[in-house]
Amino acid sequence: MSYLGNTPELYNFVAGADQFSGNASQTIFTLTRRIGTVHDVIPVIENVIQDPFVAYTVSANTTSGTSDVTFSSAPPSGSNNIVVNYRATQIVSYNIVTEQQLQANSVTTTKIADGAITAAKIADGTIIAADIADGSVTTAKIADANVTTAKLSTTGVSANTYGSANQIPVITVGLDGRVSYAANVSVSIPSGYFTANAIPTMLMLSGM
């Protein structure tokens, strides 16, 4: 099947230019695009075309994701007296776009398919509490026996042994099955209530 224009495997960037103002001291200027060599641009300073072999070099700018042009000497002061023209349009082959060809912050949420980010792509320790919506962690997402006592808030009940020969424990258990109150209550048994062959019919509890 015939077609007009570029092949489906290739496409072109639109040609353009960047403009800067010199200050007689700055030599490095950050472009708006990523380029490969000095021959991809034509810098013009004060209407003078610069020699790509001696007047400037180009390098990647890892912060912006584009490229820097570094002049061998600082351009003179002037308003918009530096123009960097992009040469012939740059061809990018289909399915081989690299990280260097992407500008910083150019991949947005709408460009990421649902479910495309797996656990292997998330660095350890990068998800903080602020990234987790309130109520989003359900019981089903917590592995059995994975919550230790160190992760549970205290109930205010002191660690102790409750109950003895002269005391009975009074314990309150909340709806979550945790002990929320515990105390000892002394038992007072009046003399004469026990006999050799009789069971006492009443106990008096002090502190109740």
C-alpha cells in the first residue's frame, strides 16, 4: 500500500531555534531539546555563525533532559544576541526511543498504562505515609501474623500477674479482643465461714 510523507516507522521533529542573552561571562547555555552532535545546531552570536569545530561543544544536561551548548569564549553582553538554530529535522525510529531522548518530566500519568508499574519498579523505601490514602490498607493486604506488638498502641494495662490466693482479677476486654483494663481485687473471708465438712454460702468481696 502506498502512502505520502514519512514511513510509519519514522517521524520528524519540527525545526526551531533558541534565543539567549549574553553577559560576557556565561559560556554554557541550556537548549530546549536534546541533540547529538555540534552539527545538529547552528549557533549565531551577534549575527556571526559559529564554527562547529572550534567555537562550541554540546553535551547532555541530565537535569533538564535536553542538551547544553558550551562556547569556547563567553559571548558579549546583549539582549537576545545569541541564537541557536536547529538544523535538519531529527529522525527517531519507531520503538527505539531512549531515556536520553525524553525531556525531564515529559512522561505524565496519562502516558502510563493502568497496572503497568509493578513492585519491581518501586525502589525500597520510596512509598511514605503521605502517599497512602486514609483507609486504603485493608485487612486482606496484611499478611497473617505480620503485625507485631511493637506496631500496636498500648491499652494502658500494666504488664503484671493478676489474681492470687487472696485476690481475684477484674478484667475488661474490648470489642477488638484486647484487654483494656485489669486489676486485682482483694478477697476477704470472715472467720467461721469454713468448717471441715461445709462449703461457705457467701463470700464478701472488699473493693467491689
